[in-house]
Amino acid sequence: MRKILGIDPGLSGGLSIIDEQFNLIACIQMPTCFVDGKKRRVDPRPVFDFIELHKPELAVVELVGARPGQGVTSMFSFGDAFGAVRAVAECLCPTVRYSRPQEWRGYQSLSGLSKEQIAEVAFEVFQAEQIYGKPRGGKRAVRDGISDSLMIAKYGVRFLE
């Protein structure tokens, strides 16, 4: 069974592996570490280990650009995270594709939905308990990096030949 890796690249992103029949294989929050004891960065070693363990045929990485009003420091931080996961995916996966949020959301009729609604759809499809964190203030916390990475992987199934 062929495997697809979906990557939501930010510090609060996620990595998900599914097979071509939409069965969940594994998903994790984006691994991070602290650099100089202060700055949180994507930790490339656990990203490498996760991808190497599952050996996906295809990786689909979300391609996100700058947002209006975002500062230079936050853009650098996002670029660093994107570069780390991109490099590991390119080295370990036979095929890597990049997809803008409008593309993968639109293809699955998810445009205009909130993070919580996308998480509900992802949970319905994959039954991934990792989507929800500990309740805060009476509501379940949503790990949108995991739900997005699952839906990005689901979008990627269409590219398998």
C-alpha cells in the first residue's frame, strides 16, 4: 500500500501519513526545539526520523506565503520552519509536491471553513485522536496543524499514478 505524507510546515504545524485508501498510519505535531534557550524552531531530526520510518511515496507540503502585517521576525521563523521540513522531505521522498491552502482546501470543498470545522471533517475521515488536545475553558483544543496535514495528505492521493 502506497503512503502519502501531508505537511503543514509551521511551528504549530503537523506531519501526517495516510495510505491511498485514506487509512491513517501516523500523525504528529511538528517537533520543535529551543535554540539559544529562547527561540522555538522546527527540530529537523524527529522530522527526518518520522519520514524515514514510514517511507512515503509522495509528500505534499503546504506552500504558504507572507501575510499582510506579519513582521520580519515571524516571516523569518516561518521560512526557517518551511526550509527545514522541505529539505528533509526532498531528501527522503521520491516525489514532493507543493500546494497552496486555497488549492487543497478548494479541491476538498473546505474553503471558508474555520479551523475547528476542518478539524471535524478530518476527524470524521481519519478518527485521529491526535487532532484534539486537552479541553480549555470547556472546549476541546484543536491541533489544526495535525488536521490540516491530514487533509493535505488526503488531497495528495489524487497525484498517485
